Amino acid sequence: MTEEARRAIGKLRSPYCPGLMLEVCPSEPAVILRDSIRQMALDGHESDEIVEWMLANHGEEWRALPRWAGWGMWAWILPPAVLIIGAGVLIGVLRSLRGRRDPDEVDDDGTDVSDDENERLTAALAAWDAEERER
Amino acid sequence: MTALGEVALWIALLLTIWGVGTAFIGARRGRGDLVLSSERSLHAIFLLVVLSAVMVVVAFLRNEFHYRYVAGYSNIELATHYKITALWAGHAGSLVFWVALLAFFASLVVRANRWKNRDLMPYVSATLHSVILFFLVVIIFTSNPFETLSFTPADGRGMNPQLQNFWMTAHPPTLYLGFTAFTIPFAFAIAALLSGRLDTRWITETRRWTLLAWFFLTIGIIMGMIWAYETLGWGGYWFWDPVENASVLPWLFGTAFLHSVMIQEKRGMLKSWNLFLVLGTFLLTIFATFLTRSGLIDSVHTFAQNLTISYVFLAYLTVLTIICTGLVWWRRDRLKSEHRLESFLSREAAFLLNNLLFVGAMFAIMWGTMFPLLTEGLLGQTIAVGPPFFDRVTIPIGLVLLALMGIGPVIAWRKASKRNLRRNFTLPTVMGLSVGLILWAAGVRHPYALLTFILGVFTLTTMGVEFWKGTRARARIEGEGAGPAFLHMMSRNRRRYGGYIVHIGLVIMFMGFAGSAYDVEEQAALEPGETMSVTSAWGHTFDLTYQATSAYPATNMTKLVASVRVQRNGRDVGILTAEQRAYRQRDETISVVGIRRAWNEDLYMIMAGIEDPNGVIQGTNPRPLVTFRVLVNPLVPWIWIGGILMAVGTLIAMWPRRGVPERPAPPRTVPVGKVPRRDERELAEIG
Amino acid sequence: MTLFILSILMAGVTGLYVARPILARRAALLADVTPGEVQDADMRRTAALASLSEIEYEFLAGKLDETDYAELRRKLSREALSAIDRADALRTRRESESSLQCCEYRNPPGSRFCGGCGEPLLAADE
């Protein structure tokens, strides 16, 4: 199959299989349609021309990719726009989360916990560990 | 007699109203007896709806064609096991099945929470009742499987042939289990909001149920892919069909929640975001049902649609959205973050980026799915959006997520240092790039495929290193050998390492997807004895010699089986068959593909057309011309292997902990205002 | 006719099952035996301890620098200590304040009489 034909077929949905691309539609008329597209490509038509011919014959709804023009543009613009806006919001949220101070945050003065406290921690850890081990 | 099923539905409907009322009044007035009554009502509803579903099945088994539903989806000759699965072959029955599963989970929740979360349970019960109420109203008033015809047809129309196979038996129940289970986290979220008890406890409960729902939904989606691959007969497994998309939307939201919930559990941050995700996931399951059922968008799933109910679902969605938003707004004071973010370079921040991508992907897919409908509604002209659109929009997001899977686990909570990251990423980067180089040298030029492999290997390496280092650290701290240390590490941190296994499965699956860039396809019309050849992307050649086609009568259909001798590089590797099945009752023909599986590729053969099929059936044409479509799909088996790994990993992550030491618990039912009975006293003392 | 009888039977049985708690005055618990606050504090303590033991692994796995590790360890230790203190304090306070306690018996919330000694309890807790 020529590259032009492949490109044209890749831009079309099949009128003969619900939801499938013309590329993969196993139905008999789709095979014929693919053959005629191949023939057109061999005759020297460009892929866009072939696509327009097919859509003129079968209807606009078989276009697989919205055009980068008119309303069709919105299909392409919105998903990345949402991601970009989302990223902006995310950075804002991260900043605000970072700026805040915990109400009960202890200043790290570099001193270690006292031996007494350390002992309590070790005991608590051991108790927790034993509890976990049983499960 | 089967009409008893409809009576059961009506009684269940009355009980849901009772259950909502008693739960609310019980919670508000402190009346434990009303709450108990409401909880019992959920058990009763479960039994009633199961009875109703059983009655539908019985009607199918007894060929009671005076029911419109039975007549529409079955026929006398239909095999018995398909008469059972016919319960979910059409819209009305599948809704009953849906409610039965929902009521099953509801009943399970009530049982599991007899001793805990008692202050939440009245509201959980009320929420579950209200959701069941909605579905029962939809069933009884718009799509009743017990609706009768004015006459009794001699035979039914039969089941859609594409549903008559194993995967279609397994795929809907699993998917429904996932969808319905997401109602439980939703109910807990609503309960937490209503009761104002928004501390750490509800989120723990919710996380477990979400994982369970996610498990079923994941398996359900993968089974759907297998079904599409093996029965739709075009060589692919995913085609961005609206209904497929609909099942992915809640999956993406649920996945985002499973990640961000860790931040809340560890750091008390993102409370309202997590609520948004839990509520959103449920709303998306309703949205998915709406898309599946409405038939507004044409799809391969058109066997289950009904236009009138789409408005009902839309109204329900709107009401739910308003209620959820209102509740979150009402409780916003209790949803403040408890801690601050210490560094942008931390696990927390990585999870947030992951959430952004999941939500972004969800939006992109939803937008693309709804776009034709929106343009039709607003402009009067449909602007179609096909599979390539979704590919272009989601693949980049998928690739970033793939990289993030490798980066995330290595970044420390709270604060990571750049030096450590550099050290930890050296080996994975080197591995990824060298695999990329090797593939480049081998001629792989497809940019996405190449990137998938580089990032995939990168991620797999970090995973491997994680397992290795975890084992080593455990061995060092506990002084154990490598084997026991590995096992103990896994069992002590099931959530983490189960999650890693899910990631590994997903990476392998992604690589399998990437293989589709190198699918090869040939088509030829052959006479017996003629040969066609296909050259795989791996370089070897398959020669397929068409032997013969024979016709077999079977129950409900006639099979035409074409057999082909397969040679790989000139060496015989066996016989492959492809079928066409002509179903008598529906007058429909479907093709059954022949697949020869190897570890690295599938040889996939479709009988695309046959000349003079009637001649073959009658025996007058023993040498028909058959058109074969043959594909060699590299790496497809990896997709299923990845799927199995994902399921195994999820099971590990959610495996329940053994015998949690319960605190002394009193008997649940206490006679109000009386001294507890003797046996109850003893029970309490033992505890 | 059989259908009618079976329907009545089904409705009757479910109705009785569901309404029985109200008729027999049997109540479900409306709060956990361990007060919610205490459970919450316990979970926070567990989370703090888990984080503390986890950085040990993260340090050994090379995800943390020596200096970061020391700083984080100090911080997490303080957090864990305060979580432990809070949980313990809350538990003792709740137990001493609870009007449900008159002997060893752990009475469910909402009880009016003690299940252990039969004494009337002063006021419903929670």
C-alpha cells in the first residue's frame, strides 16, 4: 500500500463497522472502499483529496480527526489547556501548602531527643512492631 | 411464578424508602432501633433483588417468551449457560444484576461494620439505600425485565452472537462488581460529610473499598480488551469506543485517589481533594452507566440502550453533583490541611503531579467522548472524534506517567535531596538509554514505541532496585537471610510492594501496547492449496496454506471452519483455524478468529469473506474461495501478562491483615433501657 | 393465586424482619465503644511510628542523605512523641470522664444501666 493511501485510510472511520477505523474494519464493503482508496492513491491523488472525496460521498461524520479549524479546534485545544491550567493551579496549591506553618510544629534546634524520650520511642516502636508482626 | 421477581422489586423499592428515612431519623434522634431496622433493610433488599434476578434467569431457562426481555434476548435453542448469562445481555436485566451486586456490597458493608464506624453507619446506610432507590425506580418504571408482551411469541429473537462467548460471560459481571463497589467509598464520603466526622478514620475505610473496586474494574476492563481482541475480529483490543472510555473514566479517578490518599494518611493534607476524587469516581460510574445505556453515542455496545432513561440518569447526575458540592462547601472548615509541604522535591509533590495527569487524562477522554454529542447539541452538526484523536491526546500523558512510575518511589517523603536522586537514577537511566540504543540499532524508529521502551526499562530498573534495596535493608536491620528478608519485607509492606507489582504489570502492558506500532497485516483471497505469506516485525516469515473449509451444524448456528497450515520460516508449526458462525435466529454472521500465540507475538487470522457459503453448507461447493486477513501483532501476549501481574499486585496490596486484635466489644444489640441479659454480660466479659 | 399468597408471605416476612428492632426495642450502636477521638489519635500515633521506622529503610536504601536523615529523624521523633502523648492523654481522660464506667465492664455508648453491676449510669455519653 502506498504511503498516501495509508495516510488517507488512517484519517477515516468506517461507515460499515460501528466505532471502528476504516483501517481495521473487517466488513466486505470496507474492503472495497479501501481498495478504491488504494487505487486513487495509485492514480496520483493526495491523501487529503482522497479524504475529502470519501467524506463528500459518505458524510462528514466519518472523519476520524476533528479539523484544526472552526469548532473542531476546540476538541484539540481544551485537553492541553486543562492540563496547563491544572499545572498552574497545582503550583499555586503547592506554594500555599509550602507557605503555611504547622500550628504545632517544633523548631528544629538541632538538639537530639533526650535519652528518656528516646527510650519511650523505642518502646513504642517495639510495641507497634510486635503488633504488626502478629498480623 | 416468575412474576414474583417483580413483586420482590416492589417490596425492595418500599424498603429503600423506609431505609433512608429510618437511618436519617435514627441518626438525628439517637434512635438505635431505627438504625438497626435500616441496616436490616439492606440485607432484606439484597435477598429480594437476588430473588428477582433469579426469577429473570428462571424465565430464561423456561423460555417464558411472554416477557419482552426474554423474547428479545433468548431463543429456545440457546445454550443453557447463555440463558443464565442472558441476565446481563440486555439493558433491563443488566440493571437488575447491577442492583443485586450493589445490594450485595451494601449488605457486606453493614456486616463488616457491626462494631466499628458506628457513628458513620446510619449515614452510610441512608446513602446506599438512596442509590439503590434510584436504580430500582429506573428498573421498575423505565426498563422492567418483567414487562410482558400482549402475545406470546413462539420463539425469542435470540442473543446477540457477539455475546455468546466466554469473555462476554465474564467481562460484564467483573466490570459491574467494580462499578458498584465504588458506591461504598462514596457512601462513606457522604457519611463523613454529613456526620462531620472527617478525621482519619473514614479515609482508611474508604481506601480499602476503593482498592477492591479498583481491582474488579481493572480486571473487568482487561477482560473487555480480551473480548474485543478475540471476538470483534479486527486485530485490536482497544478502539476508544464511548463505552470503553466510560469505563476508563472512573478508573482514572479511582487510581488518582489511591495515590493521593497516601498523602492524607501520612500527612493530613489534601482532605478536600480526596473527597473530590471519591465523590467524582462514583459520579463517573453513574456517568458511565448513562453513556452505556443511553445509546446517545453510537458504539459497539449498542446491545443495551434505551433513550428515555438517559434523561433520568442525567437528572440524577445533576442532583448528585449539586448535593456533593454543597456538602463539601458546608464542611470546608473541617477540611483544612494539617501540615505544610516541606519541599517541592518530595513524594507528596510527585503524587500531586501524578494526580494532575490522571485527572487531565480523564478530562481529555471525557471531552473527546462527549465532543460529537456536544457539537450536535449546540451546533446542530456532529464533529466526529475518532480513535486517533484519543491516541494523540493520551499517549503523551501516558508516557509522562510511565516515567513518573519510575521516579516517584525513589523520591523520599517530605524532602528529597538532588544528590541522592542523581545517585539513584544513574543506573535506571543508563539501562533505559542502552536499551533504547540497542532498539535503535535493531531498527526501531517509531518515536512513541522507542520512548515507551526507554521509559519502561527505566521504571522497571528502579522497581528492581527498590525490591533489592528493601530486601538488603531488612536483612541488615533484622539480621535475616536474603530469602526470608524478601518475604518479610513483602508481607510487612503489602501495600507498597503490591503497588510496585501493579506498576511492573502496567509497564509490561505499556510495552505490549507499544508493540502495536509494528503490527503487520496482509489480506488475500485464496483457493484451497494456495499460500500467502506474512513477515513478522521480528523478521521471520509465516507461510499460510489454505487447506479446506468445512461446514458443521451446531446448536443455534452453523459453523464454517477454514483450516490453514502454518509454516514459520519454512518449518511446519501446525494448523490454524478461523470460523464464520451463522446464527439462525438472528440471521447474523460473526467470525471467530484463529490465534497462534507465542511469547513475543500473536499470529492472528480472520476469515474475512467466503464465496458461496450456502454451497459449502449444502456440500455442492467443496472448494470455496476464502478471503483471509492475517495479522502478526508483536508483544500482544505481554498485555495480558501485565494484566495478570496487576491483578496479583492488587491482591497482595489489599490482602487483609490477620486477626486484628479487637478491643473488648459489647453485644451489638442492647435492649434500650434494660439491664443486658446474662449471656450478653458474659460475652462482654470474655471480650 | 399462589403468586398472590407467596407475595403476601414475602412482604410479611421481610416487613417483620425489618421492623423487629423497633417492635422489640433492640438498638444498634450509634457510636463505637472506643470513642472516635481516641481511635483517631491512635491512628495518628501509628502513622507517626510507621514514618519513623520507614525513614530507617529509606536511609539504608540511599534515598536520604545523612544530614537529611538526622534532621528528619529528629523531627519525626518529636512528632511521634507528641502523637503518643496525645493519644495516651486522650485515652485516660476519656476513661476517667466517661459516665459509662462504673466497674470493669465496658458499657456500649448510650447505655443507661451498667452491664456489669447493674448500677444506673448518670447520663448518656456522646
